[in-house]
Amino acid sequence: MSTVLPTNRVDTIERLKSAGVTPTQQRVEIAQLLFARHQHVSAEQVLAMANAHSSVVSKATVYNTLGLFASKGLLREVIVDPTKVFYDSNTSEHHHFYNVDSGELMDIQGESVQLADLPELPAGTQAEGVDVIIRIKQTPNS
């Protein structure tokens, strides 16, 4: 899917419609926050941004909207550990560094990671993609 970011409300609505998402007012507001730039955000961060930026949006609305956007390919879900999920507005093929000390998620260009061989896939399946997360932390004397 294209990672061209919408520049205004009309573009945002069109992007939602083209992905099969009904553009309700709250979905458009959340989309505009998410698609303003490439970023990695948690649901809690989206909730805080939405409520600071516009009318009050419920936690359930944010979680449901993020799940919908991810299922429609508008966002990538990046699960860095069982308790931490980021939503990535950059849907192009790429990987990530996750800094366990700061909690920051950073992009790695897809071609920067080379995988020599993948294991044989189970019968009747096909690979949908490969996501690499390299966990990093500060060195002791830095």
C-alpha cells in the first residue's frame, strides 16, 4: 500500500474511503493525527493526542479505530512485547529498532536487513511478510 500521507481533510477522507473505511468524524480526526507524518504511536498516545486536539474521544473508539485501520492496511501493528503495541503510519516494507531503555521505536529500511534463508513453511501456507524487530539498549558506559 502507498505510504503517501494525506495533506488535508478531503485527502484523509478519500484515503479512508479507498481502504473501505466509513469516514466518521472521529475516524477522520484520528486519521489526520496519525497520517500527519510517519510515526510510531501507542493507543494511549493516540488517545491523548485526540483528546488534546479535538472533542473527547473514548478509549474504546481509539482502540477500535486503530484495529480497523490496521486490518485495512492503513497502519502497521508492531508488537514489541506482549504488553507494548505500536501503530506505525509507515506501511511500506521496513523493519524496526526498539530501544528497551527509552521505549522508542525507529525505522530500519527494508533493504538494510538481509535474510539468507527462511524455514520451510507449513503445508498449505504462504509467507505474508517478515517483520524484524532488533531490540537495543544503551551500552553501560554511554
